Amino acid sequence: MNNTLLHDAISTEPRPTCYLCGGGHEVIYRNLEDRLFSAPGVWTLKQCPEPDCGLIWLDPMPTEKDIGKAYRDYYTHGNENTQKPSKRRDILNHLRRAFFLACDRGYLARRYDAANGASAIEKLVGLFVYLWPTRMAALDFKAMYLRVRSGARLLEIGCGSGSQLESLHRLGWQAEGLDLDPVAVKVASARGLTVHAGSLKEQSFPDRYFDAIVSSHVIEHVHDPIGLLRECGRVLRPGGKLVVITPNTASWGHLWFRSNWLALDPPRHLYLFNPSSLRHAAEKAGLAVHRLTSTVRDADGLFRASRDIRNTRRHVWGSRHPWLVRRGSKILQLVEWLLLQAGPDRGEELMMICERGNA
């Protein structure tokens, strides 16, 4: 039994100073366990006290050699885009679904030039989405905030099981993916997608190879975020866009739930950013930041999961909550959107768009 525990243990290394600015640290959370997939270990999170930084990180931090142990049962090993059959089969439900699909297609075609064959009527109906901020946030994410250049080459870093990559391909991009997790690569490849296994640097892509690079909830998982951003800049064509999405430690959700906030996700999230620290990382990598904001995309799901962690110290991935809890989290998501009108940096996710610098 002891040998099994030793074999499963994740080896660590100290990280006493701030990765970004070299400053000191303040311990903000102790004795954290994996609340999602039961990876071994007890973890401490520290934060840089410098007011223009505020980076949060694990110390000690899992080694690159052993970090894979934290992903043995990760959600990307299945198809997270699987649709559950609806229990309602009546004509009104079918009409409702058809209306929302028309809204989505019209909005994506109108705002992002999606090559989805949307009709003029669908584009007109798509205007309805502008009155529905939470759905608009989800659709902006689906397009990764980029106007589609049909046939242009796009790379998704950390494509997981491939659901987002498949959507980007359908929108009109010549999309290919990349992931470190061999199980996720196998799942994504089974969809018929072009997916590379390994790190970005290991692929040795030519300079200025991609028209766009997107990375959703990846940078917080890597040991050298600046190195990843620098390599993105190398393989990005002049005028091409890099989109980075990551949890926002300055969010209202983190303020409300503190150590129970889902996006802390020890031990997989090695570094966690606020707007200042994410901008600082991009600039140190030689990138020009064109837009940096926060969003409420999927905030309702994060609130429900954080509530589970607060109440039971665990969240079961993919679990379904009672109707009242689901409605309440939707209301909180809308409240957060309203709060963003006064403080735009407080959403649950950061969204940054960069270009390669002049150097």
C-alpha cells in the first residue's frame, strides 16, 4: 500500500519567488487538495505582493516529469461535447431549438464572417443575440473572438478532445490542434481532425507559419508561460492574432468563493493570472497586446462547481444540479455581467488578443 502511494505521489520543486517579476510572496491558501480528479498531494498557493503583478502560483510546484499524474482521469479523455437526449419532444421545444440555432448561425456569420452558410433571415434573427449577453459571451468564445479568414491556417494549442477545434474548422478556418495529453490527442484525432502530440516547441513549425493561434485555459497549466507565448510569436505571421483565454484571479467569483473557487484547480493550474500579470507575461515574450478584457462565459457553471467545493470539498465533473441551483447560477452570471459594466476586469475569464512585436 505504501509503495503504491509513493508511486502515485507527484514530485515537486520549490518556487519561492515570483516567476514574472522576481518579487517575494504571500501565502494565500494552504492544504488544498484536488477537488475534481483526485490527484495526490496537498498544495499551497502563493501570490506576488507587488501591486502591478499579483501572479498566483503553486509552491512547491509539480515537476514537468510528474505533472502528467495529475491528468490521468482528466475530462479531455472523453467527448465533452456529447449531447444528452432531450426529455422534451414536443413541437414547441423543437421550434425553440430551431430558433436558437438560427440566432447562433446568424450572429456568428454577421459578427465573425463565419462560413456557415447562414441565410439572410438567420443573420437578421442573429441580432437577437445582442440582447442576450450570456449567450453572446458563449458564441464569442466559440469563434475565439476572431473574424474568420476562410482557408487561413489556425492552430489551437491544448485542443483537448477536439470539440472547439471542430467548431473552428466548421466556421471556415484551416484548423489543426496540438495537445500534450496522448489520450486527448487520440480522442481528437478520431474526429478526423489534424492534431499534433507534444509541446509547441517540439513541433518545430517554421517561422511565421500560422495566421492565427488560439489557446483556451492552457497557459495556466504550463511551467514556462513566457516561453510558450514567445514561441507563439515566432510561428505567427505578421498581422496574425494570438488569442489567450485563462481564469481571472481578479474575478468576482474568486472574491466570493476564495479557496473554494473552481479555477484554482490544484495541482494542474501552476500559474494563475490577473489582467496586469497576463499583460506583463505577454510583453516579456515580445508580444503586442491589442485587447485585454474579461468575460462571463460559463460563469454559471463555475459558480455551481465552486458551490459544490464549498459545501462538500469536491465537484463531480459533468454532474447535473437541481433546477433551483441552475437558475440561481444563471442569475449570478447575469449579475456579474451587470457588474462588469462598472468594472470590466472582474469577469471569470481573461481574454487577451496579441500580435507579434516589431522585433
